Amino acid sequence: MTATKDSDTDGTRPTSAVPDLRYSDAEEQLRAVVRDLLADRSAWPAVLAGVDAGEADDAALWHTLAADLGCAGLLIDESRGGAGASYREAAVVAEETGRAAACVPYLTSAVMATTALLGAGDDELLGALAAGRLTAALAVGFAGPPPAPGARAGSWPVRVARPEDGEAPGAARLTGTVGGVAGALAADVLLVPGDGVPLRLYAVDATAAGVTRTPLVSLDATRPLADVTLDRVPGRPVATGEAAAGAVAAALTAGAGVLASELFGVAEQCLGTTVTYVKERRQFARPVGSFQALKHRLADVWIAVTQARAAARYAAACLTAGDPDTPVAVALAKAACGEAAVLAAQECVQLHGGIGFTWEHPAHLLLKRAKSGSLALGTPDRHRAALAALVDLPPPAAE
Amino acid sequence: MLTGADQAAGLRQQVRDFLAGHDPAALPRLDFLRARFDAGLAWVHYPAGLGGQGLPRALQAAVDADFAAAGAPDNNPARIGIGLGMAAPTILAYGSEEQQRRWLRPLWTGEEVWCQLFSEPGAGSDLAGLATRAVRVPGDGEAGGGWRVTGQKVWTSIAHAARWGLLLARTDPDVPKHAGLTYFGLDMTGHGVEVRPLRQLTGEAEFNEVFLTDAAVADTDRIGGVGEGWRVAQATLMNERIAIGGGALPREGGMVGVAANAWREHPEARTPGLHDRLIRLWADAEVARLAGARLRQQLAAGAPGPEGSAAKIVFARLNQELSAFDLEFAGPGGLRYDDWTLRRPEALSFFGRGPGYRYLRARGNSIEGGTSEILRNIIAERVLGLPAEPRTDTRVPWKDLPR
């Protein structure tokens, strides 16, 4: 019967208030629709075939998800043509794209670029994104620094030249290379932080002369990466100074937070696939899932998945509410979900035995999605380092 | 239908009205607690007439906070944890109306302490194999006759202070082990009940051995049907795991707060390795806290399921690793211990005393209330649906099992 603080806001939250971490009925309905679509159009043989053909991005599937189901506009308010939903719904969609290892630029366009544009307040692009007419990507390396509270622009890789004679005063030309950008190949518009004081965020036509997108061979072939090189490319400023820095930081924070939900989806799919398999696979005249050694390992995976889900839901709830605890929530979720996904995927490969080590079985798609997702937008260790600063647990002083 | 906010506001008005009529500074403690129970403000999620109002469990925290803020006495929940956490939900689920009326009020006020008589020297993880016998004696005073109980129980917390015991005993040795058990409330003050301290590796005797020799139990104190004891015991055990692993705490509540504060107060003792461990443990503890909150949100209306087993496994691991951290961080003090004399604490505390005690006490967390290994079996079989190991002990009569 300890009480820490008054709970007079709505009276139904316990004293150490934790927001509702369950899924609402509306979120479950959204999940069902997305899951049906992905089961139909992104079954793993199709994903594998796309990867094998070197055509990972599934443009038709993305158009259905983004425009027909309206998932591109979840974060965008209705007055701009979006669905007026929140990061809670966006996180549910991410769980499903993770579960299916779907090759769609959902995280990079509908979450990260959209969050940046919401920060910048660019109605025109937001409307086009919400309608699914355009796809955008934030031109920042996907490995990313962990978003830190109050993060400001450091030295960004793209330089800005002043307008030339005869050009509009606001126009600028951008030059530089950003390495390892996710979603760049599928994007129509690149959002490019241009170095300088003040920092500016520019919208760049991805097909303009002077833009070169060089595909990389990525560890996770279901999420293509590219080096983006700009050579005197015109850019339209969409945010300047504090607004630009804030938009980029918000995009990275939301990206890490929603990626955590995607990784949770990967983890849950790995667990479910493995449980199904060990019930069917028989050795020594028994289902291998009846051996205690395997049961205990799967129980540990289930525990990790259960913990990760709570962390992911907390991050989504904090992002939705603009809660001051968001940096803590995102660091916790990204670290926990990344490690849970990697554990679940590694156990998925191991407990499938030989078949799990083959190219034909989907376990490797999930393993690569899990491992690269856990590294992207800040490794678990970097997020824990950020957490240490946020919660006042400083490292030892240097010798 | 009232919204949560309306219900909460109404409840808090009830607390104010109650306090206006019952001055906590003037009334004797027990009178105050009994009146609070009778007003339905003890546990608001319990039914009307049994200390509650049939409201969502989540509304209780604000009621407790308002009583605490008014300087009202509480029921010392740490002293009656087994009664509140295990006996009460079991009695509510399986007890008769008369049992509920008889037992729940003094349980909640702390007038009657409850203990749990489950484990035996020969029945730990294999609880259903227990050997304590309850034999029916016809027409023994009480209507419907009674029972005579003989056997030995062990790991009984707080038995030395208990008025009642939750007793699981074998009433039919001729059927398979799970089918021959019956559940009782045992009067710990009756004849034939002997409680002896059981000293544990911390030096104290938080637990007891209980020897039962023809101890009398009225049939009216049977909880659930004859032969249904295993099902009733499951309710107790699921609630026990929630009670151990699922309590609502603020951030840095419990052992992690002890470790984090020590880190902040002693910069001279910091090392890179310990920093990495502490941050991992802090993050794991906070995620576990969120998972516990989510579990309670799901349980707000229903009964605990096997999911509580995860909370209990995680709690045990974190407590063990945090208390080990704590001891390593303590410097030269880590080589000392506060007191090896045999103490008999009346309330359970995982976080009290020094780091040496906390480290040693935490070793029990993965054993008590279901070992972490048994809980993994429960998760694997009941949550994931994995097949049971082949067994030879569940279909033959208990009396024919090798022992």
C-alpha cells in the first residue's frame, strides 16, 4: 500500500502511472487487415523470390499498404488527408511488417520521413505522402546515432552552396554523400539535412539530375540500403535551425521507437514458427518439443518476447502522448526488442536444426531482419549508454 | 454506466465521508480497520459485503493513497502477505459464502494471519505427490463430521504467527495423485499442530516445519469439493506467483533502486564492468516493471493465468543479479555480514538488512513459490502448448507409486 504520488488525472491509473499498454480494439482491427494483406501478398516464398531476383522493394504491395489501406497516413492528421491516428497504430503496422519481413519502405517513409515533415510542418508533401502519391526517405545513415535528448546537428555530410545568379533566393544546391540510407531506392523525395549554421532540412527530388543512389549489398536484403550522392542538386528548404534539428531528432527517435515494435513482431514470429516446428518434428520417437532442454529454451524466448512487447507498447504510448519520458522509453524498447528479436531468431535457426540453416527456409530472412534491425538506429549498447545519461547512472570517471 | 473517472471520484468522496465519521487519530486501530472493511473500502474489487464494491482493481491504489495521506492506520500488508495475496483470492474463488463471511474480514484487518501448508519434505516441485493424510471421521461435533490430519509440512512462512493454514492434504490414496487431494483451512491453534523454526542459509528462521498429528479439521472448513484440491491449489499458486513477481512498484522500486542509489552515492567504487552490468539490470528491471503493469492491466477483471510465471522468473533473476551487483559494489563491506543469530522475522523483506543478507536471501527467489525450472515447464506446456515429457506417475493410484 505504498503511494508515490497522487493520481488525480483520471483516477484509474495506479499511482506509479503506466499508460495503457494493451492493444485497443481498433488497433487489433488494423492489425487484422494488414496481416491479411501481407499473408496474401508477402508470404515468405514471395519475399525470398524478390530477394533472389534483386528486386527487394515490392512497389505494388507498398502502394496497396500505403494508399489503399491508408497506412502511409496514420500519423498525418485528417485535415492533411491522413488518418489522424498515432504512433500506437503505426507500431502495430510495424509489428506486422516485421513479422512478414515485408519489403516495403513503411518505417522509412510513413514513420521517419513523415515525422520529420510533421516537425517541419510541410503540408504539401504530407498530403502527397498521406495519399500514397509520393514516398520519402530521410537521408541519414540507417546505422544512425541513438537519438539523444536535445540532440543537435553535428557535422552533416551534405554541404550547401548558396544560390547562383538568376536563381531564387531560397534555392540551394546540395553536394555530398550519405552512406547506408534505408528506403532511399524506393523514395521519390529525399529529406536531406544540409550542414551549416543554421542547419536546414531540404526536400530533394530523388530523380533529379545529380542524384545518384548506389544500391549496397545489405545484411538484411529485405531492407535495401543505398549510398546517396548529391552533386550540386537543387533543394527546397522545409525547415531551418531549431525546427530542422528538432524534425530530424524526432524522426530518429520515432524511427527507433517504431523499429522496436517491428523487431518485436520479428521476435514473435520466430517464436511461433519454432513452437509449431518442434511440435511436428519427431526424433527418438517423440516430438522434439517434448524434450525439456528445448522447452526451457523456448520458455526463455517467450519471456523475452513478453518483456519486449511491454517495452515496445510503452515507447509507442510515449511517442503518441509526447511524454517527457519518450527518450527513456525509446532507448529501453530499442535495446530490449533488438535483443529479444536476435535471441528469438537465433533460437529459431538452432531449434529448426539443419533445415533452419538452409536458404530455402525463411528462418534466415527473420534472422537477418532481426540482427540488422537491432543494429540500426543505435545498437542495444548505444541505447543503454544513452539511458545511463538519461537516468543519472554515470560511467566511472576517466582515469 | 459510470466511467472510470466517475467511479474514482465517487470512491474518493466515499473515503472523505468515511474519514469524516471515523477519526483515525481517535479510533483504536482495529476498530478503524473493521469499519473500513465494512464500508467496502478495504479492496474495492471484492464483492459488496466482503470489504469491496465490485469495482475495478485499479481503483484501489487511489483509495489506499487517500487513507495514507489522512494518517490512517493500514493493515500492515507485509505481515499478512500470504493472507492477502493467496488465501483471500482462493477463498473468494472456491470458498462457501459462510467461509467468505467468516474468514475474509479478520484476514484483511490482520486479526488472523494465514500461512500456506503445501510443500513437504517429499513433495517440493512434485507437489501433487504429497503424503499428508486427511481421514474422514464421521459425526464429529460439527455438522457433516470432520477430518483428522497427519503429516509434515515444510517451508511454511509465518506459521508461528498464523491462526489459519491453507492445507493441501491427501484424502484418497487409491486414485492417481492429482485426483486424491482436498483443500482445507486448518486452525493452527488446535491440538496436534506443532510449529518448529526452520533455519535457512541467511541464519534466520523465516520459515517453519509444521508437524500435524491427528489435527482436527471441521468439514465446514473444507475449501472446494473432496478430491478437487489440486484445482483449488492452482488458484493459490497462480496468485502466489503474481504476489511474488507482479507487485506494482514505481520506477526504481525494489532492489534496483538500492543498487542505483548506491552507484550514485559512491563514485569512487565505480568500474566500467559494473557500470555495464548496472545499466543492463536497470533496463531489464524497468522493462519487467512495464511488463508487470501490462499484465495487471490485462488481469484487471480476470484471474491470473500462467503469464504470471514469467514475471516471477524475471523477478527472481533480477533480484539475484542485482543483489550480487550490490555486494560486489559494497567494497570491503561486502566481506562482512550483519548478524548470524537465529531471528524469527514477522514480516517478509527481500530488500531489508545489509547487502550480504540480500544476496543470500535472493537465492531463495528462484526456489520458493515454484522453482524457475518448474515455471519454465508451465510456460512451455500451458502457454506454448508443447507436449509434456512422457510420465509414469499420473495414471496409477498414488499408493502404488515408488517412494
